[in-house]
Amino acid sequence: MSQFILHKENTRGHANHGWLNAHHSFSFANYYNPERMHFGVLRVLNDDLIDGGMGFGSHPHDNMEIITIPLAGAIAHKDSMGNSAVIKSGEIQVMSAGTGVSHSEFNALADEQLNLLQIWLFPNKKNVTPRYDQQALNVEAMHNNFQQILSPSADDAGVWIQQDAWFSLGKFDAGFETEYKIKKAGNGVYAFVISGEVTIDGQTLSKRDGLGIWDTDSISFKANTADAEVLLMDIPMELN
């Protein structure tokens, strides 16, 4: 029998710093909830709005897989590996922090708000050589389809990370139904609704709701509205 945990949009942690309006699905910074420390290896899911030209100065990370998906606007990134890049909506960025990396992230545009998802996963290998990558997403392939955007393999679709995780992103027409098969035994799925309303395994979800499901090998999905966009994170439930 499958199990689930529902995180409604309005139960997330919230911090408004003026230039930064942040919502945290899991404990982060000054938001601490012992019931919401992680879902399997998913440690952080932040939904950030950042004012024009503002951002985070250089700060360190280690032994974490860090995935950033801009939903609107563009991020200016610099890191201690020598990378300097702009990541736009329609792209994905990944860093394996490994033995340690420092980076800064700013809104690349002065007059436009940046909205991004930043996701942290615990890795399955510690102290690897830090690594950076970014890719354009195949937006057309996301229409009525969970298009893979991340996997454990450099030879598979999307970016790759040091974890047995698969991310898929889809945009759906109202009434579209499908089934998603979990990629690896022992994995669960955390679904995050970017926009619209959907039903997953009988649970109706609205914009920015999250649903974690485990002890199953597949989930049912239906889009209830024409603007439905959903990120599925297929991840190990056991911490390494």
C-alpha cells in the first residue's frame, strides 16, 4: 500500500527579506520544522522571488547536489571553479558541491523579478571533485509528457548528478491523464505543482502544493486545468 505526505502551499516556511521573498518546502535558514527536514534524499526545495540586480554573495557548499531551475527571469552565476554563466528560464543548472565549492547567484536583470526553484539532494558519494553543468530544456517535449531533465547518468537525457534520482518536468492540457512509473525500486516521488491544478493518486493539488509518495512503483496523474505544470522528483527514500 502506497504512503503519502501532503504539503499544501500555505504550510511552507516563508521569509520576506524585501529583495528576497522565499518559500521553503523543507526546513531552511530560520525556518525549522522537525516534521519537514527532508523527503528521502530531498533536503531543500526553495521557491525564491529575487528583485532586479539582487542576490546572494559568494557562499560555500560541500557534499550536496544543487539543482536550480529558473521559472522566470535569469540568474547570473559565478563560482570558485571558474565558471561564470547566465541561466535563463527554460534552462537547468546543476552543481555537485563535493569536496567544496563557493558560488554567487544574482538576478541577471536589473528591472525584472527572478523566480527560481533551488533543490538540494544528499549525494550517494561524498567528497567528489566539484562539478558544474547547465543545459537548455526541451520545452516542446514537455507538452503532455513528463520529460526527463535530470538523471544519474551522463549518457541519459538532461543533466546528471551523484544520486539515483530522476527529475521530470511536464506541461499539460486540461483532462490529460497518464501514469508515471518509478525508475528504481526503493525510490519515492515528490511532486511539486508549479502552476494549475492536478490530481495525483487521488489527491487534488493546486499551485505550489507538494506531494510525496512512496512504497509504490507508479503514480496516476491527471491535469485538471489547462495551465498545469508539474515537476516530479524520483528519489531514493533511504539516506546513504
